[in-house]
Amino acid sequence: MHKLNDILSVIDSNIGGSQWFVFLLLGTGIFFTIYLKFPQFRYLKHSLRIVRGKFDKEGDKGDTSHFQALTTALSGTVGTGNIAGVALAIHLGGPAALFWMLVTAAVGMTTKFVEVTLSHKYREVAQDGSIAGGPMYYMKNRLNLKWLAVIFAVATVLSSFGTGSLPQVNSISNSLFETFGINHMLTGGVLALLLGFVIIGGIKRIAQVTSRLVPVMAIIYFIGAIAVIFYNYENILPSLEAIFGDVFTGTAATGGFLGGSIAFAFNRGVNRGLFSNEAGQGSAPIAHAAARAHEPVSEGLVALLEPFIDTIIICTLTGLVLLSSGVWTEKHENQFQDADLVVFDGTYSEQNQQDVDKLHNYLVGEADLPLFTGTLAIENGVVANQPTILHARSVAENVKVWVNDQPYSGPLELVDGKIDREKERNPSGLTLTGQSLMHSAPLTTIAFTRSWFGDFGKYIVSIGLLLFAFSTAISWSYYGDRAITYLFGSGKVIYYHIIYVIGFFVASFTDTTIIWTLSGITIALMTIPNLFGILALSKEMKNEVKSFWKEYADRFPGEKLPKG
């Protein structure tokens, strides 16, 4: 598994994890923010009014209401990115990563406004009579770039697994296992059956389910998060100071955290910010294209609310929960994953600042350290003459080796700092446990226990994650559904649904780190063609906005409109 993750990591580092991708994403949002004169601030009040149906006309075509389109798109974005993704960003880059997530959301509000408007304008009616829309349709119908539309549609299908299916059920199964001890495969099997039932009903059933799920899950999560933050009220101001104060300095080593660099916080914050709100990815326009509206800009204004709700509100709550509770710097007992594990040829102490600096430089990619290759002697589960073992970017403590849940005695073979998983060299069923930092959903789960709710707090995360992630998987099945419809027609969608549900089940017991790495790749494969497409139509977008406000003024004379 770690070899596969290494390959995927190299691919991710050259696209979604690269600096040029980050600058393309933020640059597009900044360009439209300036070009359209800060619509995310000037139009916010009108967005709320349109969601309530103020601008609707009788006879507007579409399959869903504005609110249903918004909740469907939100259910696709409010998921593991808000619970596990924030924890992963802070784990990788420190508190400053949350700052860059918020910046990404602020400019992403404009990006989503643009991509939804253009996609809604060029939507079509599919063979089965349903509405089909998304960036692939403006690429085909307006830009006349059918090859680019195909690339986007294929990337959407891949991303429906990498973003919507695989990481969602993986986080659910991990959280339920940590909280209730429920077997990963059992969780995957039950949820796969429920998923299949919902998505067979198409967008109308999906919209009905998500319009009920989203408000409920938001309220549950909000109550649990506020309980943690105010229970640790003395850490609120230090947490805010860390978020904004570390932006231009990086985060110093503290507790088990070995420090984060400015570049790493920036890159991971923007990357996880995109995973959270999907602004620029081109996914939400597929849901909004189904909304009943005669004027594309009106639906774009509805979409403008998504990054605000998803990232600026919910992700900020999660970040403050993690920081105020202090769990992000603490080592916790957990089972090690191979992809997060590396063994060095030498001993490094956290009590020695020079050693800490060496480990920090290794983690941020600024220096190499010699990796262990050879045999470790294990006696009753304990490593003799233990070298430094790094797990989850922290020095692991009290490491124990097990085989089929029994303490292991014998040799343990390693190659280049990784456990050799060849059966003839190491026994099958071999696992390592110990104390190290944690990330993703398990870390957020621990954080939610640091409140008046105590251990009951972990149930809030489990329930919230279950609702968040499951609704995300539902919405992404629709995105993939529309991409398949574009590529092959409505008749082939059933085969996609079958594969989607099977993949959902399998991912419930697959290595977490590999899934997160895969999701980063598929996000980039959708985002790049979509960003180039909307940039090419910037002038048309500006004309659409002018046309919309003219009609709005004619319908509501005397109402105060945004200036410019």
C-alpha cells in the first residue's frame, strides 16, 4: 500500500499539491473578485432573498427549487472536508492552514458564482427529460471545445469516487469504529445499500433527502462545536492568535507537533479549502443546473452562499474546536497506518532542538534523513534498541508490535524505512500501535470530547460525520450520473450507479491516507479545465450580471441595488 501511496503522492505533488495549481485557483478567484467588483460582499443580501424565491417566475424550468439546489450542492461540499479535512490541514500546516482555508473560501464565493451562472445558462434537457448541466455543457455549447468537455466529464466521474465516495465512507467507518467499535465492512455494507436506494430515485429524490439532512446535521454539529469552544474559553483568543499570527512566520514546534512552514500551511490550507467548498472544481454547477430559474445569474447568486456556509462558518468552528481543545499537539494511542509510518536509521530526540529541526526539515521536504533498512528484533511486542519511528508526522512513543492481536516476538524486516509486507519476510496480520499525533476524523472525534458533554461528544462527531459524509456521497453520485449522461447517454447511468455503490463499500476498509491522496488528484483533474473555461468567458459573465440587475430593477422598482 505504501508504494501505491508514494506513486499517488508524486502525481498529487505535481498537480493539486503544486504551487502553480494553488496560484491558478486563487488567482482565478481574485481576478473575478476584482473584475466583478467584489460580488461576494455586495450581493450577499440579495442571494438570501433569491433563495427564498423572491425572483422566481411561474413556469421557470428545472427539477428542483433554489433551496433544494443549494442544499444538494451543500450536501456535496459539507462532508469530510469540514470534519476530517480541517484536522488534516492543521495537522500538516499548523493553525495558519485554517487562515488560508478561509481566504480560499472568500475568493471562492466569487468563483462559484461565476461557474454556476455559466453552467446554468448552457444546460440541456437529457434524453430522459431531466435537466443536464455543468461545465461540460458550456465547454461544448459556447466554447466549442468538445475535447475539453470530455476531459472534464471523465474527471468528474473519477472525482465522484475520489471526492464523493471513497473518502466519505472511509471517514464514516473509521469514526464509527473509533466510537462504537463497529466493524468497517459492516458500516460499508449497510450504507452502500442505503446509498443505492437513494440514488436510484434521481435528482428529485436526492433533493428531497438532502434538503432535510443538511439543516439537521448543521444544527447538531453547531451545538457540539460551540460546547467545546466555550468549555475551553480561555484558549479562544490564543487560538485566534495562532491562526492569524502564524501566517507569515510558520508554526513553531509545540507538544508532539514538529512545526509547520509558511509554504506548507499555504499550500495545504488552499488545497483543503478547495476540498471543503469545491469552489472552482465545477461540481456544484451540476446540481445548480437543475434548479428552476429563468435567469442564470440568480442561481449563481444562490451558489455564492455555499463557500460562506461550508468553509467560513463550519470549517472555522471545526478549526476552533481543534485548537481550543489542544488535541492537535497531543499524542494519542492509535493503530499505525503504513502510509503514515517511517523508521529512521538513527535516534532523534524531541528534547534536542537540533533533532527537532532535522525532523521538521524532513517533514516539509527541505532535507533528507537516512532511512532504516534491515531487521529489528521484537520481544513480546517491544522493539529492542528502538530507532526513531515517525508516525503521523510525530515521534512515536510506546510502540508495540502485534500479530493477529497478540504481542509479536521475532524479526521485523524493513526496507527504506517501511515495513516489508512480503509474506515470506514478515508475518501476515502484523500491526503496530503506540502514541503519536492523529489527524482527520479521529482527531476531531477526540476534540469533541473536551466539553461539558465529555465522552458523549464523540457521538456528535460520529452522527455528524455520518450525515455529512453520506449526504456528500449522495450528491456526488448525481454529479457522476450527469457526467456519464454527457459521455454515453442516460442508458448507461445504471452501470455507473452499480460501480459507484461497490466502490463505496470497498473504501470503507481501505487505507485512509491513500484515499486522501487520490482525492487531491481527482480534484485537480476537474478544476484545471473548469478554471480555464470560465476565464475564457469572463466578458460574457460580466454582461450576464449587467443584464440580470437590469431585469431585477425593472421587476422591483425603487429597491436599492448594489452599486456598479
